Amino acid sequence: MKLDAHWMPFTANKAFKANPRMLASASGMYWTSGEGARILDMTAGLWCSNLGHGRESVARAMYEASVNLDYAPSFGFGHDASFTLAERLAALAPGDLNHVFFTNSGSESVDTALKMAIAYQSARGLGSKRMFISRERAYHGVNMGGTTVGGITTNTRTFGRWAPVDHLHSTLDIERNAFSKGLPDFGADRAEELEQLILLHGAENIAGVIVEPIAGAGGVIIPPKGYLKRLREICDAHDVLLILDEVVCGFGRTGSFTAGIEFDILPDLFTVAKGLTSGTVPMGAVFCRSGIHDTIMASAEGIEFFHGYTYSAHPIACAAAHACLDIYEEEGLFTRVNEGIGKYFEHVLHNLKDLPEIIDIRNYGLLGAIEFADQGSEAPVGVRVFQEAWKQGVMLRGLGNIVVMSPPLVAEESHIDEFAEKIWRSIRTVTEEQRMTA
Ligand SMILES: Cc1ncc(COP(=O)(O)O)c(C=O)c1O
């Protein structure tokens, strides 16, 4: 097969095309590779296939929606499934996060939330509040808003910042918190920087603060105890909105519907995508508190918010999300992580501690990371472990010196055992090769 025409996203295209990793099918916790190998999915694809693969009821719902109403224009027209879905989702959200705006991805959710924050500030006569504070190592997608607030330098360097933004330091502190289980003890004081940044830039210029509760693509960085609550307090004290980007953390990944609920933080806006349809069809959403929604609604006659997508609330995506919500509820998946499997994953992950080159293992719910010492090499250990693990039959995600895991929420102990055996072998192989060539 010719591979040249498809320019692949976030992929080392030349390397991939020289040595492709193809996926042919998926079922339950496993992929089948193009070569017929069975691959354990320890990443839920790209943090999204929370229900595992090949769920019949979801496929059926999508098929039925598509033969009944394959498309409905989203501007100025409605269809039942989007309203019932929004109502169902709002009922799951805490406090008065009662309004749901549909998008088609995490990136679109982030840009929508940023625009909502600016629209809100403007609607209440505070049009100078247009700046955002984000955090180093943050990933908020790849649209211009998300790229601007993003904190992973490789993703922003080429493109620059398209709006005023400043960044908090990352909370990762391996010196003090290495091998923490769950929330690390040290680092809540890093939230105080927010106060300094607000004073520096002026609260009258700042629309909001956006953070991932647990930073995913930055390397599964778990917030220190008390850190997020302190961010909330500082935002309140300065009349600045708090946006939680729950694109990875939402839909049961931490043991609650959202990490905001898990950590008892009420954001003003939060974003989701991925788990909403368990990766089966693109869909995202932004949840908005009533006060923000009502202020924007009251600010204009006619169209109140000049924003939306051709495929917002697409009938097939709405049907998929409804069917996924049925499964989350029937199988108790929002909280399953806290009922044993999360602890088992933690136990197994931390048992790898004594393997060579490991400087940190961290986890929360069904999110985990192993960080290796930086060898300064062009092929960092995390990436090589990911490559070796693929050969061994397990999908991990390699992010520089880190490998991250986010298995589907339906994982059983036997899957975690299989992962442990294969990652153990992969790390031994890579570090042994490294020792031989040193
Ligand atoms: C926290 C976070 N926000 C936003 C996004 C962007 O989502 P998408 O790739 O669906 O645009 C991601 C993707 O991984 C993410 O992890």
C-alpha cells in the first residue's frame, strides 16, 4: 500500500512510513495489528476509548441515527437527541453547570470555552478582560486558542501566541514527590504564583485561568493536594473565571464523572470530548454555569453567541453519546476505578519501581506514568519502551522520557497483569540495549 499521500498528524511521518504500525481491527481490550498480532490497549486509543472497543449497542445506535436522520443543520434547527443529551449531561455535572454547547473535538471545546469566557466578560461590560493564564506543559488541543494557551513548547514554538497569555509553572516536582501514589504531598504552594500573575497583568485584563486537573499529554502530572482548590480561591478573589479542561479526565478516568467532582472543585466552565462517545465518533462539549450562560443570553437580541460548527450536535454523535452514557451508567463505569481496579493498577505500576533508569512512577485513577532518567539521547527511553512494548503486544504512549498509560475503564486485573509482564520485559530489553551500547 502507498503511504505517501496521507500526511499523518503528530507523527514522525518519515519514520512511520519506513516502519508502519498499522491497526486492522479492535474488540474489547485488544487491537489486532495489520500483521495479525493481538495488542493490549493500555491507552484507550488516545485517552478516549473508555468503554473498550466494538460496543454493539453504540454501533447500532449510530447506524439507526444515520438511517433516520443522517444530518441536521445545527444553526437555527434542532433535533430531539441533542436536547435530551444536553439535559442528561447537565444532570451529571455539579452545581449550576447546567448548559452544554456541543463541538466535535477537544480542541474545539477548548477554543469554544475561551471564546465563551471572553463573550461573558464582554457581556457584563468588562471587555478588557481578554487574557488567559494557563500552565507549562499543558495540552489544550491544536486550534489557535488551544495552541496559544498550550504549554508544551514543541507545539507552540513554530506558531507563536495569538492572544495574550501567561503560564503558571508545572506542578511536577520529582525531587519532592517521586513515586507518589495518588495526589502528591508537596506543591500546593505553587498555586500562589497565580496571585502574582494576576497582580502582574491586572485582574481587569484577565478573562480566565485554564488548567487540566491532571495534565495528560504533558506526562500525567497529578496536582498536589490542595493545589486546585487554591487556584479556585484565587480566581474567586480576583473575579477571574476558572476553566477545567476535562478532555482526558472526564468520563470516569479519575473515579468520578469529572476530575472537578473527584477533587471537589466547581469550575465556571469545563470541556470534554474523547470519553463522551468513547472515541467512536468525533464529539466534544463545553459545560457552562448558569450565570455565564444567562449573562450572554441577556446581552443581545438575535444570535447571542456568534460561534458554532456545522457538525455541532451531529445526530450520529448524539446517538453514540446517548448509547455510551447508557453503558457508563449500566456498568457503573464513572466510579469503577475507585472500586478496586484503580488500586490494583496503582499496586502493579509501583511494583516496577526497582527496574533500571526509573526516576518516578505516578498515578491517579486509571492514569499512570513512568518517567525515566534523561539520557540526552535522540531516542528517549520512554519512546523506545513504547516501541518495544508494541513488539511485545501492548500499546503504551511514549512522551519523551515518559511512558503513559490510560487503559479503558473496563480493564480487568488480568489485563493489568498482562501489561505488567510486557512492560517489565520491554523496560529490561531497552535498558539492557542501552547498557550494551554505552
Ligand atoms: C486536555 C486536552 N485538551 C484538549 C485536547 C484536544 O482534543 P482533540 O485532539 O480531540 O482536539 C486533548 C487531546 O488529547 C487533551 O488531552
